[in-house]
Amino acid sequence: MTTLSNYIGGEWVGTGSGAAFDRFNPASVEDRVVTAPDSTAADVDQAVGHIAAGYREWAATPPETRADVLSRAAELLAWRADEIAAEIVEEEGKTLAEARVEARRTPQNLRFYAGEALRLTGETYPRSGNGLLITSRQPVGVVAAITPWNFPLNIPSRKLGPALAAGNGVVFKPSEVTPRTGQRLVEALLEAGVPDGALALVHGRAEVGKALVSDPRIGAVTFTGSTAVGESIHSALSPAVRCQLEMGGKNAVYVAANADLDKAADIVAKGAFGLSGQACTGTSRVVVDEAVHDALLDRVMERARAAVVGDGARPGVTMGPLATDAQWHKYCDYVEIGKESGRLETPSGRPLLTGGYFARPAVFSEVDPTGRLAQEEVFGPVLAVIPVAGYDEAVEVVNGTVYGLSAGIVTGDIGLAMRFAADVEAGVVKINQPTNGVAMNAPFGGMRMSSTQTSKEQAGDSMMRFYTTDKTVYLDS
């Protein structure tokens, strides 16, 4: 069992109240793996104060030095990748193979953002006379980073990395579900050379997040999580605070009549059941031409029946437990809700293991596209299969929710694929690929209620624009 601490003002400390909370292994709910500080608004006030007073030293650090620090942190995480992956399995529940992918990709993120520290350029504008008219890019100040539990190392690195590369100070609140993994990232950054005044870690629950977004010293908030929480953050912020929200999704794959159905079923199964369905870009709807509905459903069910559910640390397991008791109950609720608008095709098989938040794939056929199962985010291995009478109806159904994160099409017709890419209302469009899984070096973000759409995450100029502010300078001799 690991006991965690906050990192505030250069010291590892508990919360001022002395309160703590426990995190248990989702595959063995009697196994306590972490005890973390249950921080309060007073702890947040202290952390923000230290960063507001100290980040300018980091901002004045040469960009080459900031790049070197991020590169060293990447090397430390790469060296510890297998150890961290095992901890992710124990704390969050994904399979060891999935955790290794995350642990090995995160160092690549930090190497990428190290390069961004060297690319923060200004511009020169024409001006009459002998003077100069230029812009420079400066850090926004104190960044509040609030991250989810489903990618507890990768997503924080996509926020802390660019924020620090630009010279900001960061107050980081990892999910209370995965506090240890969040702390591992902070430990690597500090060991690599991020100074005390540029980085604070505050563990805790909702009170910490509320205190962070309401603090007037915060210059920017970056958040990934549910749409409900994202909306509450957005409504709490003043116009002076930059806000980057990546929220929920109800992602669909359209399987056209001319699709390779075996390939389509593989794509659907990976998107729907990978990571136990707990990915914001995961597939939760399949929109399929009526002519191939039954044939596709048969193939998807074969793959659903093949899922091996269990402790992600065990060899051969392909689907770990759900992360929390709340997620497991939500899954159970939506299995019942789905029966109101579709036919449950849950695979039969041996009884699931007890003692953890285990759930098998739940597939529903003939689903009403307007019903709750097709409209609401479940965040679990629940798949709605919706028959349609062709392309036009398919696009209408795909676009028929409040979300717009990821969407895909499986087809052998490149013209139809490009038409779909133009017509669908989603920030990520995948052609003959699963809806989940995105490139490290490409912009990431959604549309509509999936994102604020102000700045893309992950890569691209808009990412670094979020963490910097332009200053226009007029110069005469």
C-alpha cells in the first residue's frame, strides 16, 4: 500500500485538515493500494499562492533548458515504464498490455513537448518609418490541470508537458481514482529539474477542483472528463480565464453495405470493448446498413464472446474490470435501460469473477436511435447497434446526439469515406479504423458538447497558443 502526499512549495506534505481517502484495486475491492490526502480549499489556496509567486523564474529560464528538463523527465518515465504500468493495472484496472502502451507512450509525449519549447516564435509586421512592430509569446501564468482516471499518465502529460514547455506554472489535480499514477508523473518532472515554483500537486476530490477553477490567480484551466463536470467548470470561470475542456462522447461507426464485415467487426470490437469501454473516443454506437445488419451482428457477437474478463494483471485477460463502483453500477443501470429501446444480445458464458467490478460486453441490436442507450454516454462495454436504410439516414443518426468527439466509417468506397468525413460533425474522423486511438503528433478535440473547441489538445499550433499569450510591441529608436 502506498501513502501519497501533496507537493506544495517544494515540500511533500499532507493536507492541513489531516483528512485522507483510500483507493482500492478494482479487480479486488478489499485490496487497498493507495491512501492520499483529501485536500481542501485551504490546500489549494496555498498551492496556487506558491505557484503564482514562483513561476516567473521558470518562465525566464531559457527554452533550451526547459526542453532539456522535459526530455530528462521522458527518460526517467521510460526507464520506469514497466513498473508504472503494473501500478496502473492495480490502481485503474486496465490490462497490463494496455497499461504498457500508455506508460511507453507518455515519454514520447514529453519529448514532443520539449521540442515545442523551442518553437515559440513571434512575428514581425510591416510598419511605416524606421520602427519595428513585433509580437512575442509569453506564458499565461498559473495553469490548473484537472485530469481523468482512464488515461492517468498519458492525459496529464498532454497538459503538464505543453504548459511547462511554454514557461507556465502548473497546479495539478489528478483524478482521485488514480492519484498514485498522477504523482509518478510529478515525481519524474521534479527529479528532471522542474523547480518548486513551477509545479504543485494537490490530491483530492470535487472540493479541490472547485477551489482551483474559482481562484482569481488562475490564468488557464485545462480539463478532461465528463460533460457534466466540464459544464460546471465553464460556468464558474470568468472571461479572463482561458478554458480548454475535452468532455464526453457518444461515438459511432457507420458500417456501409460494401464494407468488409470481418474487418468491420474487428474495428467495432476494439473500439467498444478495448479499455473495458472506458475511453472517451470508444465506440458506443454502430450504425449499419440494413442489408448487412445481421451478418455484422453475428461477427461482433463472436468477438464479444471471445473477450476474457478478469484481473488485468493476469495472463490472457483481454478486458479488465471497470474502474469504480460508480462505473459498475452505471453499467448495470444502462443494461436495464437498453432493454427499453433495443434487444440485449449479451454473450453467454461462464459466470464472471467475484470480488471486483467485472462486466462483460453488452451488445444491443435493433436499437432506437432516439432512446437513452443511443443518446447518453455510458463509459463502459455497452454497444448499441442501429440499422439504417442507407448513407443519408446513417449520417443523420451519427450526428443525432449532442456530442461530436469521434466518428468512423468502414467502407471500400474512398469517395463515400471522404463524403462522410465532410458530413459528419465530429472532431476526429476515422476511416476503416477504430474510433479510439489517436496520433501523438496530431491535434485532438471534439465538437459541440464534447469540447469547448477553443484550442486543440495534444499537438498543433493551437495547443501551444492556449498556453501562451501574444504581446504586441511597438519599437522606435
